[in-house]
Amino acid sequence: MTTTLSPIPTNPKDALANPNWKHSMIDEYKALMDNNTWVLVPRLPNMQVIRSMWIYRHKMKSDCSFERYKARLVSDGRSQTPDIDCHETFSPVVKPATIRMVLSIAVSKSWQIHQLDVKNAFLHGDLKETV
């Protein structure tokens, strides 16, 4: 069975017009709010506003079949000034060598290996089990 995917939108207006992408955007926004990702503060005259933008992707399973629509709200770092707007930024990543090492240990110890997709990850966030 072939599934026709909604095309990846190029702007939020188009995304909100499509129920698949709209639902994904609502999920992302709800996760950001539930995790107290930011605090709204009054804008002072010398403050620079950091813009945000939506990124849209089709998430695929390991067998390359469609899994879900993913919308992510991100800050546009191009407008940030280091040590004024932010103190440090990073994106946690794992090196391929680390993955190979962990997998080789698991194989040598006959451990079961499971794959999972993290829907939203927040540094210092509370872990919640979803069913």
C-alpha cells in the first residue's frame, strides 16, 4: 500500500492549512509549553528580539517507511550575538565510533538492542512515559 505524504511546507501558513502539519505543530508547541522552555519577559529598548522559525520533516522508520510528520520550532541563531543573547549553544550528538563501540559491547555480552525515536528532548527535563 502506498501512502501519499503531505508535501513539506515552505511556511507556517501553508503548514497550518494542512491537518497533518498543523497537528505536528500543535504537538511541538505543547511540548515546549509543558517543559517551560521559555519565559515571556517585557522587551526593553536595548533588547534584540531573537526570531524563530519552523522546520518541517517527514520522519521515517528504519525500513524507510513513513512514521510521522515532525515540526520543530527553532530560534534563528543568525540574529544572536554571543555573550549578549546567549552564553552557550550546543546540539548534543553522538559520534559514529561511539555507536559502534556500544553496539559491539552489546553484541559481545548478548544484550538485547532496541531502537526508539525521541519525540522531544529537553536538557534537564523531566522524563515522562507515554503509552
